[in-house]
Amino acid sequence: MLSSLTELTLTAPPAVSRTNLTWYLNQIWQLYFSDVPRVNEVYIDYCYPWKSRLGLIRLSVDNSLTFIGINTLLQLPQVPDYVLTTTIAHELVHYTHGFGSPLPRRWKHPHANHVVDRELEHRSLGESLAWCNEWIDQCWYPFYDLQRASGWSTINNLSGARAVSHPQTQP
Ligand SMILES: [Zn+2]
């Protein structure tokens, strides 16, 4: 039985793979951030397999382009889907708050007073956030170490497994 709308709607149909980050971004935006205007071009892709970062958001100097980078390890099947979706939603909260986006900046610091977690909870993503935090606490470092010890063999053929340079600035 499906216990919540979140589970129902955030599970990608079989035809959509995790390589299709744009599908995830659009779906999350439509379901949970429909009140947030997309005021510039927003581009999302996998990035480096960072050890202590799941994602980032950057704004180009001329404000025309926002880039959301996702840790390339999040496309591996060992990582639950809700870790990927929560990470994208986290970056979209930054966008909403004016970090990595041309929208008015609502706070001085992007993570001040747990504003990101509070916003996720406000947008009915609190359950996903809790699951994500639990998985990260219990599984991330062993999982990361295993990937690293294997010489990144599982990600060498995946997209984004290279060090990329980002369109600068911000958190
Ligand atoms: Zn953040």
C-alpha cells in the first residue's frame, strides 16, 4: 500500500531512469514548488563524487543561468530514490530563498536557523528529509568508501563522473 502522496508521486515511472535529472527536477518543481517562479534557465547535471557534499547550486554572473550539481554517486541503485529527490529539493529551497537564483534573497546565510529543513517540512517533504538523513547517517560513508576502494569502477561509465567547473559564485 502506498502510504503517502510523496511516495506515489516521487517514484519515477520505469521508463524514467536516474540519468534523467531534468525529469526529476521538473517533477519536484511542479509538485512541491509550483508557487516558485522559474525566472532564469535552470540546468541540472551530475558532478564529482564528493565525499561530504550531495549537491550544490550556482548562479552565472549575468543571472541568466542556474546550475544545480548533484553528486554522481546518487545515481547508483544502492542509494534510495528519496536521497536523490531530497537533494534536488534541498537545492530548490536555496533557489526559492534567492541563493543560486535571481530571486530576492530572503536570508543572510543559506542554512541559517535550519531554514532549508523548515522549508522542506513546510512543503510536505519532511518525511523524505527524515528518511534521507537516516540513510546518510547510517550508510553514506561505508557506501562512499566502497565506491572509492573499487577505483570508482561503478561510476566510470556514468554521466558526470568528471570534475566539472561550475558557473561560479554562491553557496
Ligand atoms: Zn544547502
